[in-house]
Amino acid sequence: MTGTSEARDGRIGNWKVGVVTSIRRESASGRSITIDVPGWGGNIAGQHTDVRLTAANGYTAVRSYSVASAGVGDRIELAVDRLPTGEVSPYLVDTLREGDELELRGPLGGWFVWTPQQTESVQLIGGGSGIVPLMAMIRSHEASGSDSPFRLLYSVRTPLDAFFRAELESPSANLEVTWIFTRRAPSGCPRPAGRITAADLEAHGFPAALSPTVFVCGPTGFVETVATALVALGHEPSRVKTERFGGA
Amino acid sequence: MAVISRGFVGRGGEVNPDLPAGQYLTADFPVLSAGPTPHIETVDWQFSIRTDEETLHTWSWDELHALPIEDINTDIHCVTRWSKLGTSWRGVSLDTLFATVKTTDKYVMARSYGGYTTNVPLADLLGGQAWIALEFDGDKLDPEHGGPARLLIPHLYFWKSAKWIHGLEMQSQDEPGFWEQNGYNMYGDPWLEQRYW
């Protein structure tokens, strides 16, 4: 399994204190947050980090977030969507400011990852904030000058809900981006708004015969639908890697 | 000394003694799996205990249902930090299954339909601590939650409770399973926060 050895080097270790250097609005409920984390030491595309918040009375809450950036260095980017009933995400989206400190522990995870050593075709399929680990793969792919063909299917409710919109609207030469709008499509969009279907995967995804590695990330219902359709289209289940966003 | 997060108050409330450190309560039942959900018909389903060389015992769906089925009320703790308290399950105790099997091996690799694996010491499967779960909350198990049958080892983080269970392979040594090769702890005690390597 690619990535395992890099992930296994024991850097998870202790909590590290990061400083928020910038916050960008991605959507009404989404923010990308750039953090300098001395000692982070880089991560593989697709890995995540634990984020710990501590209240003045000592109460703590910890959640895992995918890292949207990849590569060496101590500067990382997270992208977070506010869950209305969440405890940590509303803080990160609404309260956190530049200059604030944030405790992190990572990088974590050695399965839902892509490294530039991989040469096969890669199909990325993201729903909503499920784009975040896929964005790290897209950035790692571009930064490394990889020849591996990449395709992204990105499902969002409306154009305004897309994360990393500007970046994805001018993709690099080896990346093909297909947008799926589930509630409202922009005018001129040939595909009517609606949830992703097997027909979308067949029309815009790499065919199973090419044996691409497929990364699917999003809410549980989205991932179940897509993964089941991929297997029905002939994709080998072991080549379909999934990450489901649940909890708060 | 922890960094105080400016303006963070959290949900507050009393500290719940049933909640291990670093966990939060959920009323949902989140799904976490590394790949597509396998769909297995119960007529095709089999469960076996074996070594790498021989099958020690195999049960069909009907044979498993002929064994005593227990009610289990338990808390469950996922390494992704949600916990669910007071869940109700029905299933066959692994004490019942291991009563028919002779082994001197101390470790087990649980193997699932779809290829998932996870390692557990045999001692953690015995003594009323583990079951082959067939029902959750009064209904048969959804495929998303591991149906038709999953391992249930509630005293360990829930990735040890392998979905779509197909068999247990006896081993003389503790070898890492799927998540254990990909960043998670070999044992996974939620009360000791054994999450990662």
C-alpha cells in the first residue's frame, strides 16, 4: 500500500501548536485555514490531522480534518465546512481569526492517500467538503509534475457551494474536472441539476478497463451511491478507496 | 500546558463518566469504511474459524442461528471520536463458537467479505466480551453497518468490530490488520486512547 512507509515514521507524536496565518472564505459555510505548525514536517496528499480546542475552563474537543495541502514543510491548509449541530466546525468557521493558536496532531492515515510515485490513472470523486483530501492530491499531482492522468468529478449543491472554485476552474493539463450540481446548475450548464448517477460516472469517469485508482470522499449517502455504482460499472472494489464524512 | 482557544466554550455540560477521553456523544450511527460496501446474501454467507492450513469449523447462516442468540446492551466507541451509549444488539457469543474449536494460538486475524482485516488477541474475544452480531436496534444489520453479520467487540475501538465478517484466522503472533497497517494502534483500548501508532 503506497504511503504506508512514509506515514509510519512516528511523527504523529505530540500535540503541536500552530498559528493561523490566513483564512479564506470558500462558501457561505466553508473556510480554508492556513496554519504554520512548527514541527509538522510535511504530509502525504489525503492525510488528516486532529485539531484540539480547549475552553478557558479546561474543557477540550477534538475532531479530525483532512489536510488540503501536501508536501514538505510546516505550513498546512485545512478547509472546513460548518456543520450546524457541530461543536468544533462552527468555531473554526465563525470564531477563529488570523493570529490565533490552534493545537494539531498529525499527519494521520496511510490508506486514503496518493503519492507522486503512483503512475496509474486516478479518478477523484468528491461531494461537498469531501473535496478537501482530493484537493491535496490534485495539488501534489501538479506540484510534482506527475504524468498520471487525473480526473475529478465534483458534486456540489450550487456553484456558490464549491470549495477551491477558482483553482478548479483552471485545472492543470493532466487534470479533467467535471462539475455536478445537485440543486442549481449555472445557466448554460448542459447537465440539469440533480444528484450524481451511474451515467455521470460512465460519461465522465475513467472506464473500469483502465484500472484507475478511485478516491471517493463525501457524505455517507453520496459515497455509498458512488461506490456501489462504480462496482456495478466493473471497477475492482479493492481499487475504490472511500472516506465518509460523518459526525460533527 | 494546553493552548486556550480564544472564544471557545464547547457544548459544556457535565463530564459523562461513560465517555472515554477525546470522545463525543452522537445519536446517529455514522458509517466509516475504506471501500465499497459488499452485499452478501445470507444463503451464500459462511463463517469459519481456521488456521492458515486448515478450517477448524464452518457455520452457515442457518447453523449460526441454531445457536443461542444473546441480547447485548453496550456502549461503542469509534476512533474517529464518536461514541454511542446504550446500543442494543443480538448475536452469538464467540465463547459459544470457540467451545467447538481447539487451538493453542493466542492471536486472531478477523477476515471480512471485501478483504478487510483486523487483529485481536484471542483473550479479548472470550469471556463474554465479543459476539457475531446479527441485529442492531431490533432489526437485521444493514450492509452499511456490516450486515448480514459483523464482529462486535465493544470494549475496543469500533474498527476492531469488523463488518461483513467472514472468518477468524488463528495466529501464533499478533500481526497488523488493515487499519493497523495504515496508522491505527495494534490493540485499540478506548479508555487508554490507543488510537494511533
